Amino acid sequence: MMFWNALLLAIREIRRNLMRASLTVLGIVIGVAAVITMVTLGNGATEMITAQVSSLGSNLVIVRPGQRMTPGQPAGWAPAFKEDDVGAILEGVNGVRAVAPVASRGSTVSYMTESVFTPVTGTSPAYQEVGNWKLAEGRFFYDSEQRAGRAVCVLGQTVKKSLFSNTSPLGEKIRFRGISCEVVGVLLSKGQSAMGQDQDDIILLPLKAYQRRVAGRRSRQDVGTLMISVRDDVRTDKVVKDVTALMRERRSLAPNESDNFSVFDTKQIAETLSSTTRILTALLGAVAAVSLLVGGIGIMNIMLVSVTERTREIGTRLAIGALENEVLLQFLVEAVALSSFGGLLGILLALLASAGLAAAMGLPLVLDLQIVLLAFCVSASIGVLFGFVPARRAARLDPIEALRHE
Amino acid sequence: MLKRAGMTEAATALIELREVTKTYGSGVAAFQALKGVSFAIQAGEFVAVMGPSGSGKSTVMNILGCLDVPTAGEYLFLGEHVETLNRDQRALLRRHYLGFVFQGFNLLARTTALENVELPLLYRGMAVAERHAKARAALDLVGLIGWEHHTPAELSGGQQQRVAIARAIVTNPTLLLADEPTGNLDTERSEEIMALLTGLNREHGITVLMVTHEAQMARHASRTVHFVDGLVHSDTRADEVPA
């Protein structure tokens, strides 16, 4: 009963001074809105990166020649892989679902009057499974075409759009590096990769055909990258270890020599990237939380002014028979009502801001209800924290002095 | 805490001061505002407390209103020793037995007359419907029906004091304390307020204690206590004084 009274009195008081109340809570509104917006956008960024990385193919292990993990260090020369490494991995490593050899070279590709510069990639049909690619139309090239080295190709969306705009390219012949190649399929779009590359800027053709007609004479047998898809029930780090051991053996590395190739898995990349954005999100959230604190001090300031201004009123209440605790509770509830009101406004503002910004930045809107709830609870407790001192001051007023106050 | 039982004993006065002193400050700076005051008020009386400023009439008012405690002596309210009560106990005593009317009205700004009058009932934890009904009845009693939803700024001084009186009597108090209730009003409004207080005293049996420095106003009381220099100088009943 006492609480409801205090709430009623507090609401009446806020209503009496709506303008001042709104200005008072502005700090809280902005603080709550900033925290929620920052965290929401951060979560959106994290999710987008995770989605992009997993669009490479989940449980993917990538093997590249040379050690390129350390930035700034020259790659150095390292022997490329050969096509028979694919079979060796399939046979020699447990838990591998598929292995795709990938060799790539930038080429000018033309169709009729249109032309575009794009990486032309030779691979095997396993590439579709490994890279988790879906087809928009047509088909992927067959094993038989791979073995025969037929000049057939599958286009990514970007290439398809630049060369064919909206017409279907199936059955048409495109030209690059002096060969003419029939389009048999078009891939579904994957968008940007986690590193910002356009994954749809791609032309795939059988590795045999690539080696014979696209690759330079010196690198005719070379395979640039091996992409390994790992079975869901197998730990990728174990596969990484086994592949490393196998490749060391196949490349005849002595135990004291370091690897002249690198093996990494997409899960690891995804984790590294998303942990980075998570740290950034936490940092931004913390900065925003400081503004929440400043908002709390604003409330305390106004409450203190309000207690001084309402000294006579408090005196009247005490004379009428209000208990010390009732006055304390009234002012405390008032502060909490103010800060909660600010919190609600902040949440509202955050929803609008996050939706707007996420749309503008092309991020998915990942609203974390826990953060919303937390921000609200924090804003309410700020009311308790910063409302207590003014409330106690009000409650301890001497009624006689208070009544005499001008 | 407080027992109503005291009221049934006819012999017991409503309130009684026994050799009450009040000293402010200490040491050389000490100032004795009351130097041993004794007097009693019976239920149903209308007492005017008069005296020049510094005579101790405000101090005695604060003590009678349970806002302050005597330095020495006893203050019995319905037989209860007020000087032994703590702050909250005195607040409850005020809540349940006292009504206050101030010189400056002390209404809550930007708050309607009805809400102002309801305030003491709110502290009693009364339900909404009952609260509204009682507040309306009190406003009716002071002649302000139709003005319930006006805020103090929209009311004249006399009307504001009527609202304040309605707030003081809405709890049906045992004692109504009025501190210079006409101090901020012109003669005509003052007479209206005095007529209202007299009516409440005579027709509703509310005991009234009023502090004033205007003899004109004190004339409405049935008894006048004169303070000079922290002591009761004279204590006269209206019927004892030939007009």
C-alpha cells in the first residue's frame, strides 16, 4: 500500500513537471539508447561475419603452399600442390568428405561485345560440395567432363550479370585466353566474403581444361589450393593435424624443417573474426554505459534541486503525518520512475536507431533481448543509486524548518 | 501506540502542558523561548493564542502540533506523554489526531484542490473511492464544491485557505491547529475564514487552537491565552469578559 501511494505521488509529481522530467531523463535516454544500439549493431556485424565465413562452407580446411600467416613476412617460394595430392588426402586422412583442388588465374573473359576481368578457376566437381554452392540455373560440370578436360564452365552471379545481364547464359560460349567455353550453369549468389571479396566474381571450369589451356606453361601441373570439406562428426583440428603430417611426408620435409604450406580451417577464422567484433562491441557498449552513468548524475542533480525547491511541500507532508520512510520512498520512487521512464524512452529510441543504422550499414538486425532488459534494469537501479541521497535529504528535513522555508 | 481510551475519561483534558520549557541553542547562546508554561485545553474549545513576536507562541504551537518536543516538562495529548515519543510516533499522532492550517496555505502547486485535500487520506492508506468521497465532503463543508479540479494558482487567497482547511479537517481531527490562518488575507476574507472555523468548532465539535496577533480574529475564540516573554500572561474565557 505504502509503495503504491509513493508511486501515485511520484507519478503526480512527474506529471506536474513533465517538461523538466523529460529533460532530466535525457541523459538516461541517450545512455540506454547508445548501449542497446551499439550492442545490437555489434551483434549484427558479428553475425554477418559468421554467416559470411560459414558461406565459404562449414567445416572447411584450406591448404595453401607457403607460410602466409604472418603479415609482413615475404611468402617465399614454396612448391605448389599436384592433382594427386587430392587422392592422397582422401585416402590418407580420416573424416574427409571431399577434397577440391583449386587453381586460379585472372583472365579477361568476353562474350559478344562485353568483357570482364575475373579469376578463372580450375577445379573438380567436389568444389560444389566443399564450397557449399547452390545453383541458380543449369548444372555443375560432371566428373566425366573433368576427366576429359572439356571446355565447359559455371559462372558466378557477378560474372553472369556483367556478361549476360538478365538473359540466360546456358549453352552460350564465352571466350578467355584463346579458348571458347560453353556455359553449363550459374551459381547462386553468396555475396561478400568475410575479407570483403566478392565471392560471386568467379568462373569455374574442369581442372584438366584449366591446366591444359589457361595455366601458363610453367605452372601447367600446379594446384594452388586444396579445399577440404570435413565430415560434421569429425573435429576439424584433428583433420588439420593429419593433413599437416601427410603433406610434410609427401613434400619430403625433414623433421627440423618448418612447413612450406599452411593449413587453416574456416571455423578458426570465424572464431577469430567474431571474437574481434565481440571485443569491439563490448568496448563500444562500455563507452555507452559511461553516458548512462552521467545520465544518473543528471537525475541526482535535478532531484537535489527538486528537494530544495519543494522544501515547504515536504514540510507540509511531514506536518500532515508523513513518516520519514514514506517521504524517502516517495522521492526514491520518483527517481526510479524517472530513470525507468528514461530507460523505456531509450529502448524505443534504440529500436528506431538500430533498425535505421542496421539498414543503412547493410547489417542484419540482431536484437538481444537480454541487453534490452539489462539496460532497462540498469537505468532503474541508477534511479535507486542516485535518488537515494536526495531522498534521504528530503526525509530528514526538520518539519518546522521546512515549513518556514521560503 | 496511542489509545483512544483517554478520550472517554471526562476528567482528562484533551491536551495539557505541564511546566513546559523550551531552550534553543546551548551555553551562552542559549535562548529560552518557553519558561515554564502550563495550561490545558478541553475538547470542544476554540482557543486563540496571542502575544507579540518572540513571546513563545510559535514555539508552543510547534510543541502542541507535535512537530517539536519540550526541553523539559510534560505534554499530554489524550493522556499520552508526547515528550517521550520519537519522530515517527509523533508523525503518526499528527496523522491520526491533528489537522494543520498555515498562514501561507502550503498547498501543493499544480495540484488540484481535490488532490490537495486527499493528501492526508493518502497517508492513511484509504481506498480511492472513499478518499474521493471524503475529500469532496470536506470541500463541500468549506463551500468549494465545483472547484475540485482547480489548482491553487486558479484560486483566490481566501479559496486557497478554504482548501487548506478542508485538507486539515478531511481526516476528522481531534484538534485543528491554525497558525495565523488569516495572516495573508484581507479583512473580508479573514472574516469568512473565521466564520468557517467558528462554524467547524460549534457545529462539528472540532477543537480549534489558533495562533494570531490580531485581536479582531481572537475575538471569535471562546478563550484567549496571552503569551509574554515565554510565559502565559493571561488566560481569559470569552464569557468572563464583558463585551
